[in-house]
Amino acid sequence: NGKIARVICEVYNADRTPFMGDPRNQLMHILDEMKEMGFTDFNIGPEPEFFLFKLDPETGKPTTHLNDQGSYFDLAPVDLGENCRRDIVLELEKLGFDVEASHHEVAPGQHEVDFKYADALHACDNIQTFKLVVKTVAKHIYEEKAKEEAEKKARMEQPLTDADVRRILRDEFLSVGGLKKEDQFTFRNRTL
């Protein structure tokens, strides 16, 4: 179990000037302009929302099927995303997030996690981290669920000869008094 690091940085041109195609540099530039205009603080209280979709148990790929039919602030058993949201919150807290709330939103499969406000730059960094955590945790949870579903559907063929089938079925029915020896019965469209 290796550790994973989060690296957040600005992108610069080769001449060491800020690359203005970098959204983080753009935000820093705008925040500097706001300070020049007399604004001192610009805080953001993110309430990001996301949808959880089922994975195809055979391919492991996301489907367009939502994971539940819950609604605003629903709880289990209607809200099937509750465990996933809890795991997302726990991972965010490990990264230092101050999570204020998490709940089911209005639409089926729609969820929300609210974290404490921060200055605009750090709030935007947190939103990017949040997106990565949600995708990673949800993928892991739903891959496990898809694997469980696939295992439930897994089956093994164990072919028997007609003589084995005849003996097993006749003995079973005779033991419960269901058939007389001279009765015939059909097994997979074969008269035995």
C-alpha cells in the first residue's frame, strides 16, 4: 500500500513568466487585481455535487444507470450512495478538508459534499482535489460491487450423462413418493 502525493502548482513559461493558460495563474492574477481595487478577502464555500452511476458487472465500465432513486436528504435503503459518500468524506478528511455536510441531493443518483469555506485560491485547489477523490473512491467502490455482481452471476456447467440424470432424478422423486417407477419425465426437452 503505497502513499500518494497531491501536487498543486502554477505553470510557468520557459522564460519563468506565468503561463496565462493555467487557470490557477488566471485566478491569482484576478485576485491581485481585486486587491488593487481594495478588496481584501474573497472566500468560497464549495458545495460540489456529483452523480453516481452503476458499473456494468461484465465489463466494469460505467453505465448510464444511476445507483439509486433517492431524493433530497434521503437515507438508506433508498440512498444507495451513503456508503460511497462516507468513504469520500473520510478520504477528504485525511487530506485536511473540514467537511461540513454530505447528503443525497434532489435528483436520483445525485450527491453533495460541503466543505468549509476557504480563500478563493485554496477553495479552487480543494475542488480539484475533491473531483479526484470522488472519482477514485466511487470507482473503487463500484468496481468492487460490479465484481460481486459478476461473481454472483458466475456459474459452472457440470454436464451429466443421460443415464446419470435419469438415475438421480428418478431416485430423488421416488424417495419423496412423487413418481412411480414406470412414470417418464422430461428433463431439458428430453424424455428420460
